[in-house]
Amino acid sequence: MSGQSMGPSKLFIISIIIFIELLAPTLESKQETAINDTTMQNKYNSHATIDERDCIPISEEKGSSCHQVVLYQPVFPVLQQDERQFDIVGKKWIIRQQWDQIGLSAVIWEAAIALTEYLETQGPSLLTGRSVMELGAGTGLVGMVASSLGAQRVEITDKNIASARSNLKLNSENIQRNSVSVLELEWGVTDLCSFQAPYDVILAADVIYIEDTFPALLDTLWELSSNETLILLSCKRRYDRDDRFFELAEKTQQFKYEIIMRWTKSDNVTIYRLVKNFVDTK
Ligand SMILES: C[S@@+](CC[C@H](N)C(=O)[O-])C[C@H]1O[C@@H](n2cnc3c(N)ncnc32)[C@H](O)[C@@H]1O
């Protein structure tokens, strides 16, 4: 996905993928009867009523098994707002959202808001003078807030950096001059040699949702950190399978983790602290 506009069919397919991977979370029940895509689209397009009970069942093929997810429409109006405003660390932040043009990297997810609130409660002591990397940054709000809390250097990264770039320009007055850069980094694809690792702090919000990417994300965390790096992951837990990330983190990559905050404003948003558990056997 790039900053350029895309046709309605491509957008529709991307929307379905996002429904399945990200918006299914609110799911409370599974339904037995599948309905076809046309029904789903008709219902989605007619989002005149915003009602918790108004849900869209869709079927998702996974290998040979087909399972159902249920999505609630109220999530969408927030994502479709062109602009959102936040008061964080005594500053006003304006985030331009571009759901229709770019997709999920160009909207603010709850986990990012939770992480900025956590950083704010910690005050400048956590970040002052530190080097910070944000992974899967989307709009870049978390990284920008880290800069305003005194981080010496912040690298805001994502595989799609269009939204972070434009939001950095919009909020440039809030951040420390020349302390923030926006860089393309796709886990498992981008060569990490050019990054100035290890970082003191690595931040990431809502990046644990596609199981296939878990190993590459863990490898990236491993490459960019030292035993002293503080890794904060703010997660919206949508599926039981999301737990696999933490199982993998412990088993294959030798990270230790603990829950440091459960966000009270929304279900299933939790902030984890990871620490690399590397023992040099040489
Ligand atoms: C749900 S969004 C979260 C965005 C932002 N952190 C937030 O919480 O508002 C997930 C982000 O992870 C990024 N992402 C997904 N897979 C990625 C990968 N393999 N490498 C880098 N970024 C990835 C997406 O582009 C997207 O910006």
C-alpha cells in the first residue's frame, strides 16, 4: 500500500483483510451460517445505524477449515474520521487519518493511545536522553510523543511510512527539532545494518495480529536490542492465537516478558514489557 489512491475493488479486498485480521476482535460469538460477500457489502455500505447489535458475519477460509467472525460497525466511524485530536503531555496532537486511501497504517489504533498514556504517566525519566525505535508505527504518534518526552533520537518505522511522514509534518512543533526520523522498515525484509542498534527503548503498538509475521517481528526485536533495551509492546488481543507471539518470544528468542499495564478504557488492551534474555556463552 502506498500513498497513491487505489481502485474500489482493491480497497474492498483490503477492507476484508483488515476486517478479518483487526476488527474481528470485538467478536463475542461465532455464527454457523455464512453469508455471501454481496450481503456483507450491502450491509457495510448501509452503515446508517451505529448499534452494538449491528454486526456483520463473514466467513474466513483458513486451509481446509472455514470459521466465522463477527464484526461490529461502531469501530469504523472512528477509523474513517479524517482527523483525530489528542491532548498528551500537555500538548495538542493532530493526527490525520487516511483509512480510505492508505488503510490500517494510516489510522490510530487503541493500543497506540494506551501506549502514549503509559508514557505520559511515566514522565520524562523513562525517555530523556534515550535512543528510541518505534516499530509498526502507523501514524507515528507514539514515537512523536516519545520525542516530546525527551528522547534524544527517535526512529519511527513501518513498512508503509506515508502516514507517519505526513503526521510528523503536522505535529513538528511538538517534537524536539531534528530528533525524529521516519524510516521504512519491514520485519524480515529490510536490512537492519543501517540502523544504529541497539536502542535504549523499542516501542510498538498493535503489531501482533498476523501470526505469519511473529518470527520476523521477534527477529527484528532481537537484532535491534541489547539485554538493556526496554521493549514496550502495547497489544490489542483479538484471538487466542495472539498468545503464540509470547510463547515464541520466550521459547525461540529468549525474551522474558511481563504485563505492566492493563488499559481500562477498552477491553483487551495490555502493555507488555519485554527484556532480551541473552546469555553470552563464549
Ligand atoms: C494495526 S496497525 C498499528 C499502527 C500503530 N502502531 C497504531 O497502533 O496506531 C499495524 C502496523 O504494523 C505495520 N506492519 C504490519 N506488518 C509489518 C511488517 N511486516 N513490517 C513492518 N510493519 C508492519 C502496518 O503497516 C501498520 O502500520
